[in-house]
Amino acid sequence: MSDTTYTPPKVWTWDQESGGKFASINRPIAGATHDKELPVGDHPFQLYSLATPNGVKVTVMLEELLAAGETGAEYDAWLINIGEGDQFGSGFVEINPNSKIPALHDRSGGEPVRVFESASILMHLAEKFGHFLPKEGAARTEVLNWLFWQMGSAPYLGGGFGHFYAYAPEKFEYAINRFSMEAKRQLDVLNLELATKTFIAGEDYSIADIAIWPWYGQLVLGRLYDAAEFLDVASYEHVVRWAKAIDARPAVQRGRMVNRAFGELSSQLRERHAATDFETRTQDKLEAAE
Ligand SMILES: N[C@@H](CCC(=O)N[C@@H](CS)C(=O)NCC(=O)O)C(=O)O
């Protein structure tokens, strides 16, 4: 059950050979490792990201705003390859000192505004354009309740369950049990709520759904950690109904493709600079044209 051969030393030191999928990028120190300016396009919003669940939240939001007719939400999406350490370049660190995607530069006003942490980005965009977040009252609070529920909960799903089930160099039964229990508890929270509501904060689609879906929606659709059977995701029937409804939204389908550098080539739009890029610049088309 437990690893009895390890006794923690008095002072922890960095073992660079610790293994696991992210061993090469994890570090115990902050700050830039190298000078690298970020590219800047023509649109009001400059997004620096990758299509992980946290990145997808923002590209779905931007595509939803454009679909709602907000032409001022046009954006350039630049690829940050976290496996190669792009998040530690000096330009990226200036926008997000925490060195994690997604990071947004809002150049729509006078002085550019940096926005990091996916929930902060979703709130910034929702308030700026007046969509997907009620302006006041209990309805607004309920959306924020679920938005921050996601921010507090998903690290247990990703950094806890996903890490130990899919990425750790060895299978540790204690860790997998602990985080499977929590992942299933979280799915049950959503399932009980979604039994009586169309969307997580009520009858209207909101930034809470946009934040929760890339994690828990994609988990029950069988797209995360190859864990659908292990967690018996089909038993969370209301979450599955909600996940499928959101998955069918055209803006969600587009948002999933942006900054994607893995999976089917036709699903990868590594950089997005125009709405037409979805038809003309997916990776299959770029490679065929080479
Ligand atoms: N709380 C952050 C989490 C962001 C995050 O964990 N991003 C990951 C990818 S999903 C990342 O950039 N990892 C790179 C690294 O840890 O060096 C948010 O919601 O924006």
C-alpha cells in the first residue's frame, strides 16, 4: 500500500531525475529561464496558450463571444509549448509570473492589460462584453460560486488523480485511491446539481460551464486520462447529458481546436489569427501544402 523505503530528508532538495511525464519542465523556482519576446498580432486580444483543459476555457470563451456577435473579441492565439519550456521565456513571464498557460494580453484599450489565471480571464472577458455572467444579484453569485468551485477542485482532478493515474513513473495505490475518491465525489456533486438544472448555475449557459466543461465534461466524454471506465463516468448521467449538450456547440468545437498541438492533424489549429483559419490552416492542410 505505502512506500516504506522512503524517509524524507531534513531539508528537501531538487532531484532532477524524479521521473514522470512532466519531470523535464517542473522546477521549484520561479522566473524566466531565457530571453524571448512574445509575438504580437493585429487583434485586440493576444492569447498565449495551449489546448489543455485550462487553455480550452479561454478559446471557447473567445469563440462564444465572437459567435454572439462581439466582433471586438477578435484574437490572435499563439502557441506556448509547455513541454519545451516556452512558459519560462521572459516575454511570457512578464504576462504571467506564474509561468502557466493560459495568459492573455488585452490591447483593446489604452495601456495593455495582462490577465492570467483562467478564471480571471473568463471574468475579464465576461465583464468587458456583458455575456455569460449576470451583472448582479444572486444569479451572478451562483455563477461565481461554480467558477471558483472549478478553480479549487480541478487541481485534485488534474494534479491529483490525472497525475497519479496516468503520468506518475510508478502506480502508487494510496495516491490513486485518494484522488479517485475525490474525483468521483466531485463528479457526484456536479451530477446532483445537474439533475435539476440545464446548466451548472441555472438555466443559462455561463462562464461556470465554460470553466467546468473542459475538465469534467471532457472527463465524462472519455477524453481525459483514458479513465472513463476506471471512474465509471457513464454513471454520472446528468453530467454526461450536460457535457454532450455543450460539446455540440459550434463555438466549443472551434475553441477545442485552437492552440491544439496533439491529436488528429485535422483537429489542430496551432495558431489562430482569423475566423477562416479553421477552414484553411489546420495542421493537415498546412502539412499537405508543404
Ligand atoms: N490555475 C491556473 C492553472 C494553469 C495551469 O496549470 N496550466 C498548465 C497547463 S494546464 C501549465 O501551463 N503548466 C506548465 C507548467 O507547469 O510549467 C489557471 O487556471 O490558469
